[in-house]
Amino acid sequence: NAGVMQNPRHLVRRRGQEARLRCSPMKGHSHVYWYRQLPEEGLKFMVYLQKENIIDESGMPKERFSAEFPKEGPSILRIQQVVRGDSAAYFCASSPRGSRTGELFFGEGSRLTVL
Amino acid sequence: GESVGLHLPTLSVQEGDNSIINCAYSNSASDYFIWYKQESGKGPQFIIDIRSNMDKRQGQRVTVLLNKTVKHLSLQIAATQPGDSAVYFCAETGNQGGKLIFGQGTELSVKP
């Protein structure tokens, strides 16, 4: 009974490279959320997706960041031309439907370090 | 340049004592308020939630209190154990559906 699976757990990139973070939601969950966490800070909402649809991307930076959740396969958070300020932990969460109660199931995160 | 992060509020308690973690929320339209626990190097774990039409809810060793008048949420942990050491975040559902809005977090340290 796997939970939310994120990979890679750790990723090191040089400035200007691309980072791709993957998230497989819990079985039966069709809603995915991405959050970013800087050291010693809270989780900041980035984007909320259903299969093949972006529902809310109000927390996504306008440039360099994109997310998708295709019909088949994991959700991908893509960061182009990374900068040092992108260094953070990126958490994915899933829910079986748009969670009105707020119970999201989180993965263990992907920690991005930009050199 | 060097980035400076915020330092989390910290709470240090003795093993066996009760802990109270507080949170101020911002959106009076939120339907649900939730507490998450995050251990070092891990993802947040759901602890307990409370609907906006309630003022108290109890779980196993935890109680959440909601005061809508002053937009205040608290988490009480009874007989705190070393395994409770973690960062605790409050979150609210906001008024746009789907996503959760997280507070800053409090680091709980339990001394044996």
C-alpha cells in the first residue's frame, strides 16, 4: 500500500541546468499538489493539478517553472535554468478528490541543491 | 548572496508534560483547520483536523481548539514523548478550494 512516491529524493544541479521532479500519487488519488519549503520555513503552495488539468497555479513563479500531470505516469515539476534561490525541498501531496477537508497525503520530498 | 531564513518558534518541554502549540490563521472563510507534524528529513503527516463549526476536537493524546473570534488555533499534546519532537504546522483550507495554506510552524523539542 504505497504512499506518495517522489523521486529523486536528492538532486544537485548547477546554475542554468534543468531540474525535473517526479511524483506518483497514492493509488486511487487523482489530485496532486506541489509545495516548496525553504530551510526553517513553512510550506508554500505552488500548484494543484488533476489528470491533464492545472486547477490552480497561483503559487507558481511565472517563469522557468512548469508542472504537468499527464493521463499516464507521474506528475512532473520542471524547473528550467535553475538558480541558487531554487534550492529547497519540494513536496508533493495527493488526495482522492479536491480535498475539502484538507487532508493531503505528502511524499517524503525532493531536495534540490543548486551549486 | 547569502540567504537568511526565518527561525522557527521553538517550544521545549519535559517528557511527560503537556505541550500547547499555537497558531494564528488568516482566512475566516476556511472550512477546515488542520495540524501536520513534520519530522526531520520527512514529509508532513496529518495529525488532526477540525471543521470551522466546531471549537474542540479530540484525538489520541491530541486536542485541537479553535477560537474563531480571535482566529486562533491550538494543538495540545498530552504526556509528550520524545517521539513527538518535530515541527508542527497549522494549515487552513482557505476559500478557494483544494489547496492548503500552511502557517510558519513551531519546533517542539522534548527533553527526556
